[in-house]
Amino acid sequence: MKGQNKNIIIFAAVIFLCQCEKVTKVPYANDRIVEDNAQAALYFHTVFREAENAWAFIDSVDYAEGVYKDPASTLTVYKELTYNDTTNTVSIEYHDWQTNHLLLMGNMDVVFKDSYRKNGVVANIYLSGFSINGQNVVGEPSIKYTGSNTKVQYTYTLNNAAIYEEGNSKQVLISGTISNGQYERIEGNETWTQDDDVWAYSGEMKGQLRNDPNLKYTNTVLSTYMVNGESINGKINYNMDCTTARQGISQIKIPGRSDIIFFYGCSECYLISVSHID
């Protein structure tokens, strides 16, 4: 990836951190649009990753009812899983829990009707008082296993999702819907733990920024992108070591504005181009 980063930086107009800032009354610039979209993608990926991992863990203990606390937990900082065999529900409670440079609080229920990694099985995810870095996250996610014994793959659906300003349950920073997101775990299939996982994601997210009807966006992960005559895989690769994503290329379209194409570089995003495509 070092060689690829160098090529992309040659074309970069702006370099900035992929971190969502608080609402400020300034014109909505391209870098801010990218920041909000990149953060939303990471937050919604975190919901997917945490739910998938909880399902994997309960499978690893043979669906035995009980309460399970992450070994790194303390009395005040913890992640606790409770499994109910009657309802096929694993409930996760987070309290000041740090994961992948993010602070998780609140509750998540993962409800499934059959065993982990069985083709076609769906797990529905319910969020309650759930927040990331102090920002409330709401939505109706579900994951459907579409893989095999050799490939771990899911279809990710996300409806009525939104991220709110920190400390303000009424100010929506960004809303989002994903109808057919595709995940494949390309590293870490041998264990149920998250530390060695790398997820490759492709799909399209639609929504609105700041409840502004003039800022309705479509964020599409590009399958490939040409840089200096070289075709680069555009799928977003998420791992636990990067504050954004390890790699990936997305295009944001907002009616009446130029298209934005940006590249993920683990700790930063690189704005590759801003051009209108008819």
C-alpha cells in the first residue's frame, strides 16, 4: 500500500483526517462531506462487526446460556454479553468500552434463528441507547450469511439509520440507508476474535447530511480506480489497527454539486478528485 499511497498523493487536492467534527455554521465544504461520510461508514461498520463477533462468540461456547464478560473488562469499563437460548438473543452491554479507537456505550441485541455461519441465516440487530464517541447511533441493521465453509460473507442491510451530534439527540449529523452491502472477511477466519480480522466491504449508502434536503448524498464504493494507468481495487478494507480503513475508494454524489472521489489511507483520507460526471 505504500506505493499506492504515493501515487494517490500526487493527485490529492486536500489531505485531512476522517473524523466527524461538531456542527459549525460554515459552508459545507468537500472535506467536511468526506469526513462525515467516512465516519458514518466506520460507525455502521462497527455495528456490523460487533454483532457478527457476538454471534461468533456465542457459537464458540456452544450456545450455552449465561453471562460472559470480555477478559479486558473492569468494574467500570466493560463489555458484557448475555445469551438467552429461548429467544436466540445475545445482548451486549457496553460501558466506556474502547475498541478500534472508538468509545462504545449502551446496548445492542443480536437475534438469530439458526446457527452461526449457516447459509441464508439472518441476524437482526437492535440498538438501545447506543453511542459511539458520545454520538447516538440509531437504525435497523440486519446481516445475512451468504458464505460457505471457505468464504465468510454477509449481506448487510441498514434502514432508518442516523448519527447524532454529541450531547444533542435532535441534531442529526448524517442519516444512512444500505440496501445491499457486501462483506467478506479476507483475513482472520481461523479465530472468533476480532483483532486479526480484515473485512472487505462494497456497497452503496444513501442519506442526508444535517437534515438538509440540499445535501442528499449517494456514497458508492468503487470496484476499481485508475491511478497512473494502474487499476486499484476499490473495496474498503477494515481492520482493528486503522482509525479509518486500511484502503478503499468511494465516490460521493450530491445533486447540484461536483462528484467527490476519495481514498482511505488507514489514518487519513485523500481527496483524489472533484469533478462533475454527467
